[in-house]
Amino acid sequence: MIMPTLSEQDFRLKSDHALESARRALIPLADEEDFEIEMQNGVLQLTFEQPVGSRFVVSPNAPMRQIWVAAMAKGYKLSWSPELDAFALDGEPLAVLLRRLIRTLLDG
């Protein structure tokens, strides 16, 4: 199966929207669990009080047309899924993946 490739402009629009949507979706959880959400220069960062120094970095990778998530010493590479109309990894959209990783971090 050949994956459709987004143009750079389409990628930028979709990735900006995906990161902003994820940021908005995580605000209630951030308020509840007391972690910081910051969007700067197109990169979304989640910073946690506990465990000390824990941080998730979510950034667009334009050459690969992916959104990369660095969390808990692992990397996750999400590609555009036309079926889901979202960046996803194994069918899990960005905001859902982030919520699951946050729960794993905080409950672990």
C-alpha cells in the first residue's frame, strides 16, 4: 500500500492544527494532574513536577511528514492517517496517545 504524501504546506497546516488540538484537549488533565503545557515555536512541551524532570516533547518533523513524541525515554513517530483525519501511531491519534502516556507516567 502506498501512503499518500502530504505536501509541505498541507503537513504544516495539519501538524499545527494537531498540536493545538492536543494542547486544548490536555488542558483539563493538566489542571487536574498539575503539569505544565507550553507551546513554543511549533513545539508542544509537557512538563511534570513528578517524577522530577519528566518532560514530553511533541514536535513536527517536516522532512518525514510526521509528528514525533519524545516521552519516557522513548520516541513515537506518528504519520498522517487519512482514515482518522489525524496523526496517529497504530491507529491511536496524537491526543489519545499523549493521554495514555501521561497516565502511564503519573500512575507508574
